[in-house]
Amino acid sequence: MKRIYILPICILFCLTSCQITTKDISQNEMASIIKIRTSDFENLLMSGKLEEHMDYYDDEASLSPDGFPVIQRKENIKKFLSKGMKMAKFSKLDLKTDYVNGNREYIYQMGLMDSEIIVYDSLRFDNSSKFFYLWKLQDDGSYRIIAEVTSTKDEYDD
């Protein structure tokens, strides 16, 4: 069975399409935008407010959750997350951004997500995973996720 490594493909996409240029936006501006967007995104995910959480996704977004096929389009991502939220919720969620780069139109973010998840109101487990978000500038000036990839941290990862 072949395993497609989505994260390296997304990184390669960003390196080639964004061309690592920050002429029109500084590293500090990108980091500030991402810090605010990530904090809001994290809070909405913790609260279980699916409708508001979905405002952070572009209509053409793709989600590649670890162990699942790629989910394309916002409405399908909403269905997927809705099913998950019926059986599980986060009791702890911490997104730690390790790297931000891009340009005015696209900002990409990579880091680690540590979480505690409660399943069926009784089973509790800790999860640590890597994440990649590609944020796209919208016509209204906000940034929304166009691609999200999560991957469980391997035992050899620090």
C-alpha cells in the first residue's frame, strides 16, 4: 500500500509557488497575523462552535487528517468535523507554531499540536501531532485556510 506524504508535497508547493518572498509583507506581520488567526481558530475548536470554526476555511479548502483520505471543499470538511464533534471534544488544545513564511497572498504555518481529547464523555487520551496550514488572503482582507494537513508525531520526532 502506497502512502502519499502530503506534508512534503505541501511544503514543496509553498516553496515553489510562494517563492519565499516577503517583499510585500514582513516576517513580523505574517507572524502577527498567524498568531491572531491561530488563537481564534484554537478557541473555536475548543468551544465546539462548528459554524464559527468553519469561517476559518476557504470554500475550496482541503483537509488531510492523519489516517483519513483528503477531504475537499468546505462543506465536506464541515460534515467530517461535525461527525467527529458528536463523539469527541477537546479538553486541551495547544497549537505551537514553529515556522511561518510566505507572501501577502499565501502564508504557510507549520508546528505541533498537543491535545487531550475526550471520547464519548468518558475515554480520555493525549495526542501530539504535526500540522501544516496554508492561509490564503481573501477579498475582504482576512486569511482563511486553503489547506490543512495533520500527521501524528512519530516516536523518533522530538
